[in-house]
Amino acid sequence: MILGFDEELNKELYALYEENSSEIRSLLMSMSLDLPHYTDLEWRLEAQLSSRSLERQVQPSILLRLHAEEEDVPSVHTIETDPVNLIHLTNSLETALAEIKSQHCRRIMRGIK
């Protein structure tokens, strides 16, 4: 109905899909991206309290070492950030996690599997 086809054509398309659904799913699975998987996270807080030119200056920075694994090959990514950007990154990831837990995304994921 969404595409504007008549009912007979919709039934034929659905029957064709039912016949080839396993092949379509296997093809989609082979085309999927193999992304790195999270394994560990190390972090360290550093703070510069002052310098020769500016006394009583505090510049905090956070060093993150992210361990990931892709096809059993480990990799390490190092990121240095300030607290404001880290808070923004955390909020963005929490929003994405909440979105993936929504009913709409669950229905789509069920359809893909």
C-alpha cells in the first residue's frame, strides 16, 4: 500500500519475497559491516595546575585508551579530551543507547535478523 501498487501486485511481491526470504537474509548478512568490538577502556585524569606565565590556572584533561577487537585482531585507540567534550560524548552515546532500545529500533532489528 505504501508504494501505491494495486492489491494483486502487492500479493505477488509478497509471495516472491516469501519464496526468497532466506536467500535475501543471507545476502544482507554477507553485506553487513564487520565493525570493531569494545573489549576494555583505560582512563587517566591529568591536570596542569599552573605555568610560569599563568599562576592558579587549572587545565584538566582526560586520556582514554580504548581497546577494541576486529576479527580477533586487537587494536588500541588513544584519545585525549577535556571534561566538557567527554560529557558531550557521554550524553551522545547515552542518547544512542536509548534510541537502540526503543520499540521502533527493536522491530527493525527483529526484521533484519
